[in-house]
Amino acid sequence: MVDRQNRVGSKFGGGGQASWDNAERDRKERLRQLALESIDLAKDPYLMRNHLGTYECKLCLTLHNNEANYLAHTQGKKHQQGLLRRAMLEKQAGASLAAPLVEQKKAPAAVRKVKIGRPGYQVSKSRDKDNQRCLTFVLDYPECEQAVQPRHRFMSAYEQKIETPDKNYQFLLIACDPYETVAFKIPNEPIDKREGRFNTNWDPGAKKFTISLYFMNPVPTN
């Protein structure tokens, strides 16, 4: 309690005018009492007790001798302005995080394509008039979409992990969604890429893919 009875210049039994120091102590005491009624220190995220036994405000980076001093600080202008700035920053951060989430909800969900197994196929061997070997592959894709077209590529035996690599062979891969990719094991010999020697054809009506290839004939040795 602030002594208002025995101040210099006041009559005994009267309440004289308080000095600035007394008024300031009285103000801090009122703020502390108000803070005690509204703040639970155990749940205050900005109160931290350091190794010296004093208290720190992590929001304002200030040091306080005891809890009463900290409580009075929380009711001051500096701490209140700090709380307002922190609330505005969190609000802005929340808005920036919410925007992508809203856009993500509006985006259509990606449809996962289910593989329906291997396509039907036929492989035939032939030779032309010059005895050049030819392989022809015909694959059926009756369930593929109209806009989809099969793709192919050659793969070295050392790229695959299914069997022990054999340098004498390579693989011809043909893919077309939603069918599984198929691989044909063929001799690892140069492919004749001249005009008319390597042909691919996609029939969108019958949904048949045909690929014909010729091997280069070995150069005879004398």
C-alpha cells in the first residue's frame, strides 16, 4: 500500500498529493493486479526464466527481476504493440498459406491410370531377295484412347535388371497406355535405318501398331 498519510507538507490524518515515484509504484501495482487476474504465467509463450533466476520477455527482448515486474511489463505500451505486430504477421502468414490450399482444392484430382495387362502381338521373321533378315511386330491395343499412339525404343541388355546381361542381345521396347510396356529380345546387331528398311505404322481405326526392321548383313570377310 502507498502511504498517503505521512507525506512531507501534508497534515496528519490527511491524504496529501503523492510524489511521481509513489504514483509510478502505485500504477505498476495496479497493472500487476490486473495482469494477475487476466494472465496465466504458466501459459505465457513469451515468458522465459533464465539461468540467473531473472525473467525475460522473448517478444520484447527485455529483462525483469521478478514475475511482478514482468506482469507490469505485459500491460505496458511496448509489449502491447509487440503483440499487435505479432498478430498481424501471423495473420498475413496464414493468408499466404491458405491461398495455395484453396487453389489446390479447386484443381481437378488426377486420374490414376490402371494398367490392363499386355497387348496381343505377333512376331514374324522373313528375308528379302538379298537375303537380308527382317523382323515384323504387330501389336493390338483395342482399349487405348483415340489420341494415344504407341512409342518404341531400343534398350541395351545392360540397362535391364531382369536377367543376366548378354552382349549378343538387345531389347525393343514398345509402350502404349493403359497397357503394360512389352520388350522383345532381338539380336544385338546393327539395324538398317535406310529408307524402306525401318518402318513403323499406327492404324488408329484398327488400333494396331506395326514395326518392321532389317538387320544389316554382315560384311563378308575374304
